[in-house]
Amino acid sequence: MTTVVPLTDAHCDALVRFFAELPEGDRTFIREDVTDPDVVRGWAAGSPGVDRWVAVDDGDRVLGYVAVLRLPGWSDHVGEVRLVVAPAGRGSGLGGELARHATVHALEAGLTKLVVEVVADQGAALALFTGLGFTGEALLVDHIRGRDGQLRDLMVLAHHVGDTWAGMRAVGLTEALGDPS
């Protein structure tokens, strides 16, 4: 059984192992050096406007990670979602569970828009987020370079949280999904 819990100091070693065990290609597109224990300890210590969770199994092994980072200044109503699932957990619904968890939290925190960056050729990730109501806002051509030197397109997807929940509330779906209001 997998449980989504807030990231704490107790998860640091397991989270570093989780990131180290990801295929190199998966780590290419993570901005921070997630194999550095100090980076992960800093995350666990907490930062204003950033919430992080891990999906752990019964043995406290990390199988997934999601964060919502509130953007600063005049975009403080927007949260950036960052989500990673271990290869062994992909296709199991874990990514969707983590994304839904982040979406519900965003609404509870007063955010009205979520954005996520997805490499354009990652079909499963695109399907996951579009299935949750995210829509394309931008296509950035040749925007990222993999460690192999290849340029790849990046898609920015957005989810207008309040609009989506209002529509679901109108047809009675929010109770089944854990409507926070």
C-alpha cells in the first residue's frame, strides 16, 4: 500500500535514494541536484510557499514525489507542480494520485492556477495532466537540452483550479474527489 505524506526529515535518505535510482534521463529535467543530500534536507526543512509530499510504501520506500511551489509577486496566485514517479510505480495510478493531492492542496491554499512543465514527447505525463484538466498554454520549441545534447520541446500546461472545481461542484462530483470546500 502506498501513502502520500508530507516530506519530513525522516524521508530524506529514502528520497535521495529514490532520485539516485531514477534513470539518468529522468533526472536530466529536474532543476536541482536531487542526488545531493543537502538539497533534499533543505527541502525537508521547509520553505515559505513550498509544500512537498512523498508517496511511501509500507517499508517507507519513496515511490513518488510531488511539490507545489507558489510563485512570487504578482503571480502569487499560481503554483508550479513538480512531480516524479519511480519507474516501478508508473502506470499504477500513483502519478494521478500525487497530482490530485497537489491540486486539492492548491485549492486549500488559495491558489487559483497551477502550471506544470512537461517535455513534449512524454506522452504519459501529458495524458496524466490533461486528464486532470490541465490544458496547453505554451509550447517552447527546442527549449531544453538533454544530457545527450538533443534539443527538446517543452510544454507548459495550466489548470485553473477554481474554475474546474466550480464546474465539478455544479454536477456533484466534488464529494467523490475530496472537495476541500
